[in-house]
Amino acid sequence: MTAVADGRVEAPPPRPSPAGRGGRPRPTPPAGEGRGGTAPPALAFSGALDAAAVARLWPDSMRRAAEAPRPLAIDLSGVTALDTAGAVMLLRLEHLGGADTRIEGLAPDSALAAVLDRTRRALATPSAPPPRRLPWLGQLGGATLARGRDALGSFAFLGEAVIAGAGVTLRPRRLRLLELFRHLDEAGLRAFPLTLLLGVLFGLILAFQSSIPMRQFGAEVFIPNLVGISLLRELGPLMAAVVLAGRTGSAYAAELGTMTVNEEIDALRIMGIDPVAWLVLPRVLAAMLVMPVLALVMSLAGLAGMAGVMGSLGFPLVAVLNQLQGAVGLGDMMGGLFKAAMFGLAIGLVGCRSGLGAGRGPRAVGDAATAAVVGGIVGIVVLDGIFAVLFFRLGW
């Protein structure tokens, strides 16, 4: 028998040979036999079988159990405490010993026996089968339901934003002006260099590409008409909106997504502060106010680039200005600025919605920023198509 006591593996003391009748010693039972023909225990534990003791005893116990004669007997009469780790080790030893392994020394109604039985039942419970892959129709239905839930959440967020805006309209003091000015600076002033650069390059590209087909008809003088209308009514607001979605929309989503992951949004709700009025409204108003300015800067920079190309083609600046004055009116510029304001509103709402709807995992902030950029660009393209049809029907 091998005795394992409080993390130590010891050889049991030799059993004295009992004396027979007349004082003569009786022979020691042969190996594998004891009283009543049963083998002595091969492993005996004493003390507390907890996680710390199991960490020390596991390798040696497994080795001795593998080398012990069969059937294996485990004596637990000296065990004073048993936790799940100890029960797992005992069941592992029982498995190594085979079907004939005996665990002795535990009263059936004792707490140690109850721990061992619960662990045996838990390990015997079959694990849940992996989820069966749904057919394509089920997957399509699940994706449709997920998109429907997202759409309902977006409509609910839009309603909350409208209510918060109405509350600020009735009580202007509730608007955080310092926060509004900060976002105006970040979304507007800091975006001017990039907007100017892209506008000039875009005007150059449009002018050069337009001059190639118009030269065949001797209509190069009408390049300012084409580029002016395209920039002021369509391309200027659209390109400025793409810049705003890439810079500001992703920043909104990342900032609010980080606050969501850090449970700061939940803390605001617990304190009775509306996150939409406190965080979303200043950002949306800043995006809506700064977007017409960026669109105007983009359009003017594009016209400047076009004027440079026209100068290289031999047309003076006066001729370019005359063509622009005859082709472009105040209505074209106002229509473009109105579209730009709506683009800014959509970008702000999409960015804030993506940030507040971020998950809790390590990829949540990145996914929220990606969703803000993609959703913002898709939103402005959809709005641009709607405005194109509407302006065409109105004859504008």
C-alpha cells in the first residue's frame, strides 16, 4: 500500500504478523490478500485534498496508480476535506484503475461522498452538441431579423435625438456650448487644409478630363460652366461629406464606443443624465453646422483649381468668371449648401448611433468606427439620390 498524506507520498509501515494460538506467529497473507481475501489499499490519502494538495500529489499519484496491482483500492478514511479538484483527481485514479477500482473509507451520507458524487455526475453529463448549421433559408431569415432589429434601434435612436433636440429648443441653456464649440473646431477648422487640398485637386481633375472631349467640338470655353455646376450642386457637398464621414464620423463612433465599453454611458443613465442630450446632440449639431462650410470651401477650391487649368489652356480669369456668372446662380449654391447640411446631420447621427451601439469586446471600438464610416457614406449617397430626384421633379 502507498500512503499519500498532506502532499507527501510515503510507504506505509510494515504490518506485524499476528500471533497464532500458543504464541506462534501466523504467516502473513500473501500479496493481494488480506482479511476476508481482500487486497490492501494501493493508495491511501489523508488530510485535505484541495486544489493546492492536488497540484502536488497529481503526478506521483497517477504514476503509483498505474504501477499498483489490480484491482486498485483507494483508501479515503484519513481525508478530512475534499473539494472539486480533489474529487476530479480521485475519479481520474478510479478511471486508471479500471472498472474494479474501489474507493473505501467514505460514509455514504458524508459530505465528502456528496462532493465526490456531484463531481461524478457533472463529469458524466454529456456536453451540449454543437449547434446545427441552419439551411440557407434559415440563415437568410436570421440575417433579416438582425437587420430589422438594427433598423428598429436606429429609428428609436432617431426619435430620442428628435426629443432631445426639441428639449434643447425649449430650454437653450441645456445645450453644452463649450462642447459644441470643441466639436466645431475638430470637425471644421482642423479639416480645412485637407478640404482645400482635395478641392483643388478635384477641380484640376474635372477641368482636365472635361477639356479632352470638349476640345473636339471647340467648346473648351464651356468648361467653367460644367465644372461650376458640378461642384456647387453635386460634387462639392458630396466630397466634403466623404471627408467628414472619414474624419468626424469615425471619431464620434470611436469616442462614444470607448465610453460604452468602459460603461461610462451606463453610469450617465444611472445618474439620471440623458446620454443623447449630453453627448449626441452637441456632436450632431456641430456636424450639421460645419458641413455647409466645408462644402463651400471644397467648391471654391475646386473652382480655383479649374481656373488654373483654364489659364494653362489660354483662357484669362475674366473669361472664366464671366462663364461662371452666366452658368451658376445663387440657387445652385443654396441647394448644394442645403444638401450639405443634411449630409452633416446624417453623418453625425450615424456616427453617434454606431458608438452608442458598440459591443463589449476588444473589437467593439474598431467595429463601431468602421460601421460609422461605411454607414455614413451609404447614407449620404442615398440622400444625394433622393435630392437629385426631388430637384429634378421641382425643376431646380
